[in-house]
Amino acid sequence: MQLEKIEHIGIAVKDLEKSNELFEKLFGTRHYKVEEVASEGVKTSFFKVGPNKIELLEPTKDDGPIGKFLAKKGEGIHHIAFAVEDITAEITRLKEEGFIVLNEEPKKGADNKLVAFLHPKTANGVLIELCQEVPD
Ligand code: ZN
């Protein structure tokens, strides 16, 4: 059992519209989707850059995870997401390895994914997202 690949990198931004324009210039391609995850207090947009995916995250409320992150650390890389085949099995495996899993039960994330996060303090300061594709 292992993590399969980097599924996407999440970047926290203050203003999604402005950042979409900025990253469109950088990547030379338009974002293909905007999606709000109300339960997380976040609005996201997604870019495909070759085989890779970048997620921009704008807070919709100050006391959600992205709102708090921006207040504390400012804009920048927020998390690295890894694709997994069986998220429940990975949660069990990683807990046994001593990682703190923030979501014992995987939850619905953006872009048709089941997701769970590992606490950054157990991963050298990096917030790790596990994500498993779920069919539409
Ligand atoms: Zn993500």
C-alpha cells in the first residue's frame, strides 16, 4: 500500500478572480473549473498543467481552514495532495505509522474526490491531503 502520485498542489489565495488571471498568464492555459465547498469555507479553481493539477483556494469565511491559514501565513502553498486507491485503508495505515489524521472519516472534497488530511505537525510542517477519485 502506498501513495500513488501527486494529485494536485493547493495554493491559498486572497482573491480567486485575480489569481485565476495571474496563473492563466503563468501556465498559458485557463482554469477548467470553479467549485465552492461550503462546508470548508472555500472557493476553488483548478488548472491542468501538462499531467499536473493545481488548485487555487480562496476563503469564503475568515474562520474556515483557508481563512485561518491566510491570516497566519499569508498566500502560498497550502497543501500537497496525493492520489490513493483506497482512502480508508490509507487512513488506517498512516495512523498506525503515527501520523495524525484530521479526518477519521473521509469527506467529500472538490472535484469529485473523497479526501482526508494529515496534520502538518506530523509531516514536517506539510499539510498532506489524501484523495480518492469517486465516480460522478
Ligand atoms: Zn486539495
